[in-house]
Amino acid sequence: MPTSHSRVGVASVCAASLTFSGLVVTGLLAAQPAAAADPAGYQNVRINEVTSANSDTVELYNAGSAAVSISGWKMSDDGFAPQTFSPSASSIPAGGFVTFNSPKGLGDADKVVIYTADGTVVDRVEWATGRAKPAMARCGGDGTGSWVTTTAATTFGSANAAGCPASLPAASKVRINEVSSDGSDTVELYNAGSAAVSISGWKYVDNDTTHSAVSVSSSAPSASSIPPGGYLTFDSAIGLGGNDSLFLVDGSGNTVDSVTWAAAGASPSDERCATGFRTSATATFGAVNSCTGSTPGGGGTPTGHLLGGGGALTSGCTPEAPSGTGPNPAGTLSWPGGLDVTIADNVCTFTTSTGPEGRDVSGLAFDPANPSVLWAAKNKNWLYKLVKSGGKWVPDATWSATGKQIRFAGGTGQPDSEGLTVGPNGHVYVTSERDNSNNTVPKDTIMEFDPAATGTVLTPVRQWDMTAQFPQLNTGSKDDANLGFEGVGYVPDSWLTANGWVDPLTGAAYNPANYPLHGAGLFFAGLEWDGTLHVYGLNSDGSFTTFGTVATGKTSVMDVMFDAGTQRIVATCDNTCGETHTFLKVDASGALVPDVTYSNPAVMPVDNLEGFALAPTSTCVNGFREAVWSDDGIWGFGSGSSSYGHALYSGTFPC
């Protein structure tokens, strides 16, 4: 077995000859005076972006929960001769950035290494010719994503997501997932992508700059690739010790991933958990990380797992591949909750007489009066009441084990039911884009259903028809007719008045008393056509008041909700907008405007995920609550994947 070693810093004078991705460089490590101990939390500092064009700028990001001093820190390029630099600040706040211009000219094929004042390697990134122009950046989150070449302008000092490609290369989805420096010095790689990734030419090295990189294939001779959702484990040929790091580089010389851990070492292992890279009480090489008995460990770059799934597709359950994938809105931030996601339904659950293929689960909404209930709308005129069983959301058999059909007023037609919300009276309000029995004609309506009504077919208590407001959808094309109301959210008057919303109809502060028939709140319907929200007061006499539109900054909206936890209206878009959720607030002028946009957890498929719901804060455990997504194509990562044939995904969101 390889033996552990202590960190070798740069406080001594030694010749360094390093073979790395086919490149041999020789340099002299400069003598340095004794320095203070490494600052607390240095493992959480990550190189986040670097450019070898013009300014040779480097950005550092602190992924930890406390500020980290970088006083006396140094950097080097591929010559491994550390040199001081002048950062924009002497410490990096939690979740903050520091930038500096490299004192060394950075080349087309080069690397950046960051050292503490004591000589400990903090992080490093290496790139091949042209890959750092306009920049190399971590995508999928600040300090937590994969290294890729950005396709837009550099984003130094701010989040990288806006400058990152809409689709990451397959190799970028491979992460260092677990490391042990306890005897066997084992390393585990995980492929979070949907395709196998070849490891031909890949190498790894620790933070000792006198060590030569070792090929992954020499340590794992029986492996040539990592399957989708699969693991590759091997014993390191380089002894791993305390205050150490592991760097993974692909066959072209580009850094794939890195992790750094503290003096106590990765014992029994350090592993990626929902809250970051942690020291775990149990090693789980080749399997899902346990994250049990874990304590803050290496810092590093957290990722997540897609858990659960399985089961064979039943006859007639035919998934539908996603379409219409587009980029994230500018300024999108990474998912703020846990990075692990669980497949949350049984395979082919949502097959019906009008939709035997099992597809088209769209809107989702928690019942605020009973958060153990999740309502779901299926496009082909079905409503489901879901409850938890065995960790999965399943149809409530006491309501209907197979869902209930819904009709338009009068008991006719087949509503193309897309979105839903729960009103203060406990009734479920459902939007429809068209009548599926006449699908070339739009029928943009909001229907109110009493879930306590008996029978297997529900008809509306009331129905409001807004079709005439959208002539652009009435072209005789079923595709245009299918771009109407996708989502709807009930927003209480109390929130609108407390936040100073200005009534577009009066130009003054919203006064609910001006609209005596509308109830206790307004309804925000999301239009797929252009991503706008349309605001309505739904009157008890069947009429409605139109309060105008709200721009979300998105090209489409697929679901809408009001979240009391964040005190925001949430507009969700599927892969059309890069799987994102925009939280809207009332600004100082009284207008509803976008506040922040989040992407989905990186482990989730990029599909037509049309439904999104956050559980009420009353369900919070350890600062988190459940988030649920629905895939209206039940495609997952495609045929043969664990998510194929499943519609629901469950994760966590901060309270």
C-alpha cells in the first residue's frame, strides 16, 4: 500500500522537476522565511476564474461560512516558483471574491497554483492551449462547479454562471467524490453525466510540487471509462497525508476537479455531501456517500448525487425526450439548497386512460394547510393528490389511487391542465391552455375545484376564461394554442399590501377593499408564450379583474408559486431557460421585479421540468425544507438510466 506523507511546503530550497500531462517543467523553489500557521478555512478557498489574455487576472472564491485571511499568500505558474501578489482585499468574506493580476505572465498552456503564507498548496488549475481565453471558470456555482472555457465575457468579482456554456462537456461532470488518506489512500471518481466518459490520458497528483503526476489508468488498469451515474475507485500511487490535496487533469491538460483537506487527514474518508466536502465516519467507496457522522472537512467543491429510481417500464409507458433547451438568464446563481436529489415517485406512476404513456405531469403545489399533501396536475385533464410513502410521493388511495379527471364548466371537454395552486379556502385552482379535444384552439382558463367533492370526475365550482386576451395564440396552430397559461400561483393580499405594491389600475397603493368580490388575494398566471405573469382578481360572481402583467426576465414560465418562506413570488422555467427559478419582490417604487434567479442542482437532468414546489417552512428540519420538481416527459437521463420513466424529483431548499 502507498504510505502517507506529510505536506511538503515551499519553505525549503529544492529543485523541482514535474511531469504533468506530458509536459516536463523544471524550476527552483525559492527559499522563504518561516510563516504563520495556515489560516482557518483555507481549504474553502478555490481558484474560481482565470484568464491568460491581457490582464492575466485570477479570481479566488471563499466557499466557506467564515472569512479567510490571505495575507502573505503566493501564486506560481507552471514553473512552481511562488511569488507574492497584490489582491483586491486582504481577506475573502464568506461567499465572496478576491481578484488579482498575476505577477507572472500566463501562457496559452499554463497553470496557476495558490499557496498559503506557510507554503501549503490551496488550489491549482491547469489548462491547455487557448482554454483560458476569454477565461477558464468554474461553472455550476461559485467555487463548486466544473472547469470549462467560458463562452461569454469574463465575470471577475461576480458569479460565473452568466459566462458559462449552457451545456457542460461530458468530462466536466466527473468529480472527485471521496478520498481516504487512511492507509489505502483510496480515491473515488463519480460521473454525474448521462454518458460514459473516457479516462484515457487522465492523471492525478497531490499538493507536493516535487511529485510527478500519475496516470489514472496505471492505478486502475481494468477501467477505461466511467459509466453515467457510475464510480471509479483506485488506490493512489502517491501517499496522501494531512494538509493535502488531490488534483485531477484530463488527457488534454485541463483541470477536471480538485479537493483539499485539513491537517487531520481524510480519515476514514472525506466525501461530498449536500452541505459540502465532509469528513465522514464511514467510507463508502463505489457506492452512494453515507454522509453519516460527518464533520466539516476538506472544504473543496461540493457536488451531489441523484439517488433512487429503478424499476422496469410497464407496457405503454413511453417517455418523451426533452426539447427546446436554452441558456440560463443572465446572473443566474447556483442552487442554494442541498445538492443531492432523490427520485421521488415509482416508475410509470402517472398512466391514465387519456394518457397511458405516463407522461405530462406538470404543475405542483403543496397544500399550505396540510404540507404532507402535494397536488399535481397532468396535462391530459387529471388531478392527483399525493402523499409520502416510503420516502416517495404516491397517489393518496383514500382520495383516488389513480387520480381524478377534471372537466371544464358544464362537465365537458378535456382541459389541458398545466398549473395549479391552492387557495385560502382549500380549493385547487387549475390553469388550462386549450381543450385537448380541440387542441388547435386556445382556451386559457382558470378553474376552481373543490377537492372534497365526491366522484372520479371533478367539475369546476367556478371558471374564468381569459382566452380573448391572447389573440396571438389563436392562429389555428396547436403549437401556438399550447403556449398559454402554464402555471398559476395564489398571492395573498396581506403580502401585496405589506410590501407596498402599487395597483396598476389606480397608480396608488393596492387597496383590496376596492375589489369586494375577489376574496383575500390575487392569482398570477404564467404565460409560456413570453414568460410574463398575468395578474387577476377572480371574483365570486364568475367575473375577473385584470391587473396587468409582470415581466419575469424569462422567455417562458412553466410554474408559479408564492413562497411565504422567502416572501417572494417564484416563476419557474424548464430547460427552455436552463432549468431556473426566478424569485420576484416588490421594489421601492411598488413594482414587482425579479430579485434573484437560481438554477437547479447540477445532478438533475436537463429535461422539460415543468413543475416546481417548495414545502412550507413549518416542515423545516435543520434549516432545510423539501423542494419538488416534475418532469412532463418522464425522460430522466434517457433509456436505461435510473431516472427513466420517473416524473418527480425531491431535494432541499433553505428555510
